[in-house]
Amino acid sequence: MASLPFVMIYLIPAIIATGLAIVMWQRRYYRGGRPFTLLLAAIAWWNLCHALSIADTTFEGTLFWSLLQNVGIVLIGPCWLLIALAYSGEWWRVDRRIRRGIFIPELIALIFALTNNLHYLWWSTVVADTSRPFLWLSVTRGPAFWFHSMYAYLCLATGIIILIRASAQAPPVHRYHSRLMLAAALIPAVGNIAFLSGLKVPWNDDPTPILLLISAALAMYTTMRYQLFDLAPLAEQEVIAGLPDGLIVLDSRGLVAEINQHAPRLLGIQQGRWIGRSLTSLIVNSPFERDLQRLLNTPVSGPSRPVICENSTQAIEVRLRPLQSAAGITTGSLLLIRDVSERIRAEQERARHIAALRLINSIARSANTAQETSTLLKTIAHIIVQEGHWERVAIGLIDNAQHIHVVIDATATGCGRLHDQIISAAAASALIERIQHGRPELINLGELTVEDPLAIALQQEGLQSLLLAPLRHDQHAAGILGLASSETKSMTPTLTELVIAIGELITDALIRIRLYEEVQRADRLKTGFLATVSHELRTPLTTIIGYTDMLRRGVLGDLSPEIQETLHYMRQASLNLMRLISDILEFSRMEAGQLTIDIEPVPVPVIVQNVVGQMQPQIREHQLHLMVNIPPDLPMIQANAGRLEQVLINLLSNAIKFNRPQGLIEIKAETRGEWVRISVRDTGIGIAPADQERIFEEFERVKQKNGQTISGVGLGLAISRRLIQHMGGKIGVESTPGEGSTFFCDLPVVPVSRTIGAQADV
Ligand code: ADP
């Protein structure tokens, strides 16, 4: 058992390596976790087999274990290379197939090692060496072994170069552990080279498996102590690769340390090698270069505000945030790139919709208020030029002969040349033909093949697109709306809807104005007619009343009581007719705007007294009771004495007419703030709520339930309302059917300064 200490030299590392492999296996989902586990398992296997080859005392047994240890040996080189890739952050740059392919040459070598007895290409000679306390094999290495060695060293050397580069590029905070990793890689390489070149350890054996364990333990310590692999768990790849956003990690010098697949695409930069290169040089050909350079050159202390970079097809949002270590030292920065083309497109679409709504709103407002066709079309055309971004807007109306009369031709600077012209018959029929189907049509003026003088004229003014929309009324085109722009426009659904809506608004407004104008004309005719007729009726009626009075006074001899009574009724009827004619005449004057009323301070009690005086005979005749209720301190009002009397006489005569027999009439006046309310209350038939507003319209009367006719034409209240309105007041009624009505007029109180002045004048 002299070999036991030597067995232990390898068995203990085998156990340690197994333990470490188990620990690492638990972390296999971290980046590099699997090759690391495999490396530790390979080391454990190598040490175990080596220990067993020492422990075995037979030549065949030692040979068996010595060959079997190659299972571990061949894995060392490729595993190291993969660990170096994982550590340096290059892991995801290497395709999975390549990662597996790295092992293939070594697996081929392993086949040669395990089948050496068949070909002796691994070890060409093997003899027993008994110079040591244990059985040892003295071998001559064959070509397969050297192939494996070269390949293993190639892997190690590549791994070491990667680690050296990573160590050189590592920011200061990572520098220390990157050097530890490098040392870990170099230890077994140096040891193995020393062994192969003949340098011996005290126990005269290969120290590589032990050195490898030391190296692996050091690497493990480094990664776990500094949580290197923890920083990049397996999920990281998924997360970063699965991010719809682009992500670039820059080190403190602005070199790319990490970049995901979307970043180059979003930035519009060439595919290629980015790691370790300066981002500023990579974005030289990016369409967003200027914005990106500006962002990268701005020193950032906290997360930067997102910068939107746009070109004609794409929009990206870029944010730069500094990366800080736990100690608050800025170790680099993170560039997040997001494709916001859709969002920007949606925002632009929304802005377009809002602009369209605003345009429609402005047009609708002027369409509703305009009272004249040319003013309406002019306003609308200018609104479209200013808010709708069309350089030229023309609106023409089509007459029965299918001619187009251009009512307005507006440009941003004034009026176009089409204004007040009639487009030639040929051009008009061509235009009408185009809009006959009722839908707006967009014409690209540049593409017109037909020699159209209008199109040529517009083109000469630098206009590119012409949008024609019909103004349809009663299934046929009543007019045409033409919008021209110097841009080449396209017919989007929004534009189509907008133009249709504008066309409808214009058409509706045109119809409204036409109706309004017709009503105005009819009104003017009616007023003129009424004025003429009433004037012509008044003259003979005055003569009739004059002669009747003459007869009654007995100028032509004494009259019998019967004739006197007849004359009395004749006079009464003539006076009623006269009053009616006067009302009609007055009303027509008002309608024609010929009414002028002088406003002056008016004392209400005096007016009421006059009115009562005039109406007293009728009150008495109808056996009604009259109450007058006017406070002595009532202020003067702003009114016209004669016109106020006229209104009160009208109200009082209605209160008499519509009262019940022996009913009551109350005339009241009271102050209500800045107003004086004069009211006339009766205890008559009353007015139904539905009729209370209507009776103030001209020629409106309420039908009496009992079919009884009460004289009048329905003009008194209409005239009264206009007169009161002219005096700056209001007139109204409160009534309960069957109980009576109260008509009231509110007129403004004379301001204090004017009252004093008036009193001083007196
Ligand atoms: P007119 O008295 O000549 O018919 P008005 O304009 O003065 O015309 O009155 C319009 C209608 O209002 C009257 O026909 C009547 O139906 C109703 N009206 C006016 N005053 C009263 C009232 N005091 N009581 C009931 N109905 C009234």
C-alpha cells in the first residue's frame, strides 16, 4: 500500500472537484453554468481515474484507467473556451451549433484514445515503469494524442486571448476579477506545458489535473464572489433577446459591451461585429446619426429624457441611462431604443382627426351664422385655406344652364383669378361630369393627360393636387367645391369624409340662406302690402267718421232718436275699423324698421292716470271694478310716454274685453331692483299655459271655448311687445284659465344721476 499517499494526492482533488461540480450544477442555468459544471466534472473524472490508475497494481488495470481518464482530459480545452466566452459576454454571439461543434475534434480524439489497442495512434508504445512506488506507464505519444493536444491548446489559447481582451476592456470595477479569471486560465496551461517539456513534480507525475482543480476553484471563486454569472442568468438572454426594444450597453469609454439583435435594426446600422467598438463610429451611416450623436455627446447624470428620432418611414425613441455600481460609480450607460413609428403614426392620425373636427366646427359655426351666400362662401373658403392647409379654395354654383359661377376663389394671400368669372362651358361640363357620381375626386394635376385649360392654369401656379367635391341638393350637383394644393395629396378615408362633411355643411347653409332670403322677401312684400292697403283704407274711413259726426251734431237737421242710435253704432264700428287699420299700419312700419322711439324719464302715475281717464267709459260700460295701486315713491322709468300709454291702453282694453261681468281690474306698479313692473290684472277667462307665449306673436288669438267672438285681429300684444322691447323692457303674462290673467311690463328705472338732472330742469 505504498501507493496510497499518491492515490490520495489525486483522490482528494477528485472529491473536491465533484463537490464543486455539484455546486455548479445547481447554477447551471446561469450563463456558462453548464460548461463550468462539465469542466469540474471532467477534472473530477481525470483525478479519479488517475488515482485509480495509481491504485491499480496490474498493468492492464493501470492501462485501462489511464486511457479512461482521457474522457475528462478531452473536455478541458473546449470547456475553458466556452467559459471564457461566457465570462467575456461573447456567449450569445456564438451559435449553439458552434458551441457543440467545439467538442467534436476532442470526441474524435477520445475515440482514438479509447481504442488505442487497435491502432496505437494515441500511444504508440506503452511499457510498465516500476521506478516509482506504484506501477506507472511509460508511453510514447502518437499522432492522435498530439492532434488532441494541439486542439486543446488552441481552445485554451483562444480562451486566454478572449479573457485578456475582456480584462483589457473591462471597466475599472471589473478589472480585478477579470485578472483573476485570466490567472485561473493560465495556471493549468503553464503547468501542463512545464510537465510536457519534462519538468517534474516531487512525486514524478502529471500535476495538470491538480493544477486544473486549483484553476477551476479560482475561477469559481471569482465568478461566485463577484457574482459574474449571477449578473447574467440564463433568463437574461431570453429577456434581452425577447425584448421588442433595442438595447445597447456601453462601457465608460462608449464602447459597446452588450447589444441585442433589435438595436442595429432599429438604429438602421449595418450587421456586423459591434462588441468592443465605439458606438459613435457604428452609427455613422444610421439615418438618425445626427440626433444620436447629440444624445451620446450630452453628459448624463440621470436617466435622459427620451429623444424621438424620425425619418420618413420610421420613428424611434431613444433613452440613455447611466449604469452605476453599488458604490455609485458610473461604469457605463444603457441605451434603450424603442420603435415608436406606430405611436407617432397614431398621434399624427389623431392630430389630423382633431384638425378635421376643428375645421368642420369652424365651418359649421360660420355656416350657421351667415345670412348671405357670398359672405358664407367667402368665410368658409378662408377657413379652409387657413385651417385646412389647402393653398387654394374655389366654390362655384351651378345654374340651370349647367354653367359654373365661381362665387369665391380664395388663396392664402387673397383672391385667385377665377373670382366672379364663369368657367367656360366646356370646362364646366368636364368638371360637372367628374363629380356627377356624388363622391369627391382627387386629381393629380401632373398626371392629367387631357389638355384641360383649368388644370394647366392651376399647374402653372405650382399646384399639384385638385380635390373636387359636389355640393349636392335634391340628387343633383348644385355647386362644386374645389381644393388645390402644391403637395401631392392622397385620398385617405379621413379626407374623403372631411370633404363630404364640408360639402354637406355648405349645401345646407346655402339652402338655409336661400330660404331665409325668400322669407325676407315675402315679409317685405307683406309689410309693403299692408302699409299700402291700410293707408288707402284710412283715408275714406276718416271721411266716413267725419260725416257721421257731422250728422250726429245735427248739421243737416234734427235726427230722430232711432237715427241717432244707428249713427252711434256706425261711428263705433268705424272707430273699431280705424283702430284696426292703425294697428296694421303701425305693425308694418315696425316690420319695415321705420319705428323710432325717443326714450325719456317717464312718471308712471301720470301715465296710468291718463290711461284710466281714457278707458273709464268702457270700464263703466262693462260694469267692472277698477283698482289702481301705485306707491307714491315709485321712481321714474326710462320709456316713451305716448308709447307706454298705447301699451297700457291695449292691456287694459284686453282686460275689459276678456273679463267676466262685474269683474275686477287692478293696475299695479312696484319697484323690482333696477326695474319697475307695471301690471294689469283681470278676473276674466284666463289663458291656457300653451297659449301664453303664442299670443304675443302677430295675428295670434285664442279660440274661445264657447265659440263666442271677441273683436280684434291679434295685433295688440305683438305691437305692445315690440314697443316695450324698443324701450328696453320686457312684457309677459301670468294666467290661470278661468281665474284671470296678469299682464306685466318691466321697464328700467332712470339712473339716479339722470333723475336729479330731470328734477333740476323742472
Ligand atoms: P286682440 O285683442 O286684438 O285679439 P291681442 O294681441 O291684444 O289681440 O291679443 C291676442 C289674444 O290674446 C286675444 O285674442 C286673446 O285670445 C288673448 N288675450 C289677450 N289678453 C287677454 C286677457 N286679458 N285675458 C284673456 N285672453 C287674453
